[in-house]
Amino acid sequence: MLSLKNRSYLFLLMVSVFAISSCETDRNEIMALGKKTVMPDLTGKGVTMLYSDSTVLKIKLQTPQMQKYEKGVKEPVTIMPKGLFVVFYDDNGKEATTLKADYGVKYETSKRMEVRYNVEVVNVNGEKLNTEHLVWDEKKKKIISDAFVKITTAKNIIMGKGLESNQDFTQYEIKEITGSIRVDDNNQ
């Protein structure tokens, strides 16, 4: 028969073994999580990026927060989780088109930018595109959307599903028009 003192030691030994084995399990789980998590290689706040071609400013991108991932991902990406504002300039360096959205991802290798949530594009003519999802294909110099789109011009509001446009949003085609409203000039 075990004495009270020996029972206490036995109890403490069992608790210690249980605690150590529990810690080991938690440690293994934490280590496994660490292997799955990819941390950004570069982060920035209040970022402004300028893109030029032959010393002519082409694009100005501003974002309150940027995260760049290069290691541990299939394709290097830059994520703008708190939104972005982009100005596209024409060949003379004048502002041509603006784009803003609440979230953006730029795929570095495939030269694509995908923007989501409260997306707004305004061209040099003042025509405005609103949608929730848009892809800018830099290689093809196209803007593409498969989501609901609304285009507001001086005389019309056109709604539809899907859009393809040149990158400065001056020539566009709505894939499936769902409605059109003529704006009365007298009410403006």
C-alpha cells in the first residue's frame, strides 16, 4: 500500500507527464501551423509607387498598406489589403484614367492586377465604371470583368454583366447588358 507521501509524488508525476505530453502536442501543432503560414517579405504603409517608360510617368499607385510575397508562393504577388488609388497617364504625361478599389493584388510574373470591392474607374472623358471585381491585364493592355458593371456617361447609365475594355477605359464592351437609363440633361 502506498503512503500519503508516495501518493502525492505519484500524483505529481502523472500530472507532470500529462502536462509535458500536452505541451508537446501543442508545440507540434504550432510548428505545423508555422510551416503553412507565409509571411510577407516586404511590408509598407503609406506607399506611393511610380512607373515610368523612357522617363515619362505612366502610372502612379498609392496604397495605405502593401505586402509583398516572393518566397513560398507560386508567383510573387503584391497585396494591397486596405485599398489602392491608381492614376494612369497618357503619352504626354497628362492624367488619363483613375482606378480605385478597397482591395488589390498585383501578380508580378503574369503582369495582372486584380481589384475588388467598390471598384471605380474614371476615364479622360469622365465616364465612370463601377463594379465589385476587375482584372487589369498589363500584357494585353485590357480591363476585364465577369461581375455586374455599371457605366455612367454624360447621357446614359448602362448596367450589365461582364466587360472588356482597353486599359484606359475609352473603348469598352459590356458582355451582357441588363439595363440602360437615359439621363435627362435638364435635371443636371
